[in-house]
Amino acid sequence: MAYDYDLFVIGGGSGGVRAARVASATGAKVALAEDDRYGGTCVIRGCVPKKLMVFASEFSNLPDEARAYGWDMSLGDFDWCGFRDRLHGELDRLEGVYRSLLSNSGVTMYDARAQLKDPNTVTLSTGEEVTAKHILVATGGHPVRPEIPNAHLGIVSDDLFHLEALPKSMLIVGGGYIACEFACVMAGLGVDVTLYYRGAQILRGFDEEARGIIAEGMSEKGIDLHFGTNIVDMAPASEDHSASGALTSSDASMGAPANEPETRDISKDHDGPIWVKATNGKEAVFDKVLFATGRAPNTQDMGLEEIGVELGRGGEIVVDDYSQTAVPSVYAIGDVTNRVNLTPVAIREGMAFVETVFKDNPTPVDHKLIPSAVFTQPEFGTVGLTEDEAREQEPVHVYCTSFRPMRTAFAGQPYRVLMKLVVSRDTDRVLGCHIVAPGAGEMIQLAGVAIKMGATKADFDRTVAVHPTMSEEIVTMRDPMRTG
Ligand code: NDP
């Protein structure tokens, strides 16, 4: 049967765009549909604007440091609106780049929402219907709010880049990547940040020791961390409530908010202060509440299950090692499959899909030893097993050092960095590397190459240190701190 296209990609984010371009370069006839902005989460409402906000926020540390180094410098005002407009100018430019990459690659673009009608047919919101031999779903995910009363009063990460003004105070709910990164960004921009995390320590799943040092650094920055705490109720603040950001007494003397949740008449676009009640009974008022409570795959109303594509419990598309779904002509990559939700992984999955389907070279996606960074302040770079994971697997030596780095110690600042290697006792291979330090994301990229190649501790030891740097410690730790 003749199809309109060899490949139809649904979703113009990092994974979808790369797969479409690379497939087109093999001579395949390719189309792509995107119903929002090209570039997807990473470029439009994720990694890129977030990293620019990280840069913006880091300048606030400079005057204190600079003064210790002899400069007469003071912190001026931060012009949020000026920065935000420049930010959006940059995102517009990048979206244009994505569009031209696609058109220069010969990919037909549909600015429309796509649904699957059958295993080889896509219907578009424009009313068009097209057929394709293969369909690739790369629709990403979206932030989710928890199920608590009036959760719509809180914003999600997508909204942060569009704020009309910086709030004076912000409550961030969650303890994952987004919560911790934006807590640091907002604090750096001068916002009074409180974070409620329901667990005992932020960044669950990462190395325990690293989590501790990051939490310590966040507290040093003035972020008010509350563990074992969640919101149970929220509402527009009334005049009875305390000043912005201030925790009020949990005792009954504060009484209930003016209106009870069931009867409150709340406008969907309420923009004023928000009253919250926490699980520990404390009440407080914040200018903004940010829910960084996870993301869900974009699989709703796409006709996926109707044509036989299997979805997991969280709505993610279930795929095999080659990103193929239960329907042989339909593949899926990126966050919509909820494997490892990182941009470079989606891109790898897209490339492996093209190798498999268009180059006759079946290529499974390698999800092992993926280096990644959390752009907290201090920054965190990590690759491989945590100490606990490694101990469960086999006997290990743990090499670890934590110290105040030269640059900030000179300025009298308290921040500590962490350099840590988890090493197999049997093979001497480095199983995990965890770095908390300024620039840790850059460092872990390079350590990741060595570790992916199977480097042993002896390989690290015979590498000469670069002096004076923070990262030289990673090749000079001689004796294990712990063995287990
Ligand atoms: P995460 O899954 O990392 O974190 C979600 C957080 O919200 C967890 O702390 C979770 O707690 C908490 N949570 C979930 N449900 C509730 C609830 N009902 N009430 C209170 N707290 C809740 O999601 P993020 O949104 O932070 O990030 C999504 C993904 O995006 C990440 O997993 C990552 O893959 C990617 N990302 C990567 C970045 C990077 O590479 N630097 C940056 C940003 C995002 P608990 O731990 O108890 O489950």
C-alpha cells in the first residue's frame, strides 16, 4: 500500500525533531505535527529558559564575593520584566532555528494537533488525514498538580517564565529536580523561598551524601526547607491572614480561614496572596505557590489505546528496547515513554529508532550510566550508582571528600563541595561518581566518559591532578572513607 509518508512524527520537541531530521536524511519522506511551539519542553519551557534563569540568579552572589576580593561592588535591582522579555526573545529565536532545521531537512510541518485513527493513519486538527508507514509519538509530558483543594491556585513550572512580576514570597511544593532548581533560582533572584517536601530529604533517588550537602547549601542560601511537610489546603488569602510569607501559628487562635474550602468562591485567575495549611497544622501566606510535584506523559485523547497501543499505570506508552509499541507501526520516544526523562536521552532514543527502522540496523537504547546534572546552587553532577545502590549490588570502597573550595572560602562563605567515587572492591571499577560543586554539570560530563569506558580507581589514581582546582580531588583520594 502507498502511504503519504514513510514517517509521521507527532511532537516537535528535542526527540521528535531529531528523529524526523535524521530519518529524512536517509531519503525517507517525513512529516511532523506540533500543536504548540517547536522545541518542546526543553527549549520552550524547560532546560533552556531554566538555565538562563540559573545564570540570572547567580549574579546576586557576586557582589559579596567580589568585595572580599577587593572590588567595591554592590547589588543593584533585578529587572525581572527586562530579563523575561529578553528570555522570550531568545526562545523565539530558538524556535525559529528548530523550524528551519526541519524545513531545511525536507520535513513537512503541520502546525496542528494529531490523533491516531488507525495504525497507519493520523487525523489532524486542521481536518486533514494523512497516512504513514511508521508513526513516532514524541509528545513529551506536562506538569501535574497534586489533588488538594484549590490546587489550581498554584502555578507550575511552565508558568514561571511568564510571571508578570517577581513575587516577594514563594512556596515550592516538591523535592525533585524542578523544586530544588527553582528554589535556588528564585532565592537567587531575591524571592523569599519556602519549600515543603513530603519526604525526609530532597532529591530522592540520588546519592544520600550529595542530597545532604545540597540541602545544606540551599539552607545557607536562605531557603526555608520543611521536610515531612505537604499542603493540605489552600485558598486566596483574606485580610485576616498574616503578612506575606510569614508562617502563622498553627494553634487554633488563628482560627480557620475566612471561608471554608467547600464554599469558597475562587476565581480561576486569582493573582493575589495564597493562604496554605500544611500537614503539620501550620498556616502561612505566600504570594505564589509553585507545584513541582512531578510530570505526566502527554497521551490523553490521542486515540492510542483505541488502536491497541499499551499504556502503563501513569499513562506512559509502553515500548520495547527498540521503542516499538504494542502496535508494530507505532513507536514512541522521550518523556511520553517515562523511561529516563532527560532531553539527551530522548535524542538518543530518536537516533536509535532511525537506525532500527530506516537503516536496517536494530539498535536498542542504552540507558546505563547516563550522566546528569541538577542545577541547584550548589550544582550537582552524577553518573552511575549511588552508594546505597552499589552496596546492594556488591562490596564497595567509598572515596569521598567534602571541603570549602578556595574561591568562596576566601570570601568567608560557608559553602561546601563534595567529590565522591563509589568503587567495586572486586573489579576496582568506578560504579558511581557524585559531585556537588559549582560547575559540577560540566565536570560530570567528562567523568562520565571515563566511567562509561569502564575506568577503574587505578585509572583515576594514575591521572595527574590539575592544580589548583576543586576536581583534582577526584584523582587524589587515596584511602577509602568507608568500605562495605
Ligand atoms: P520529580 O519526579 O523529580 O519530583 C517530583 C517531586 O514532587 C518529588 O519530590 C515527589 O515526592 C513530589 N511529589 C509528587 N507528588 C506529590 C504530591 N501529591 N504532593 C507532594 N509532593 C509530591 O519531578 P520534577 O517535576 O521535579 O521533574 C520531572 C522530571 O523532569 C525529572 O524526573 C527529570 O527527569 C526531568 N528534569 C530534569 C532536569 C535536569 O536534568 N536538570 C531538570 C528538571 C526536570 P517523592 O520524592 O516523595 O515522590
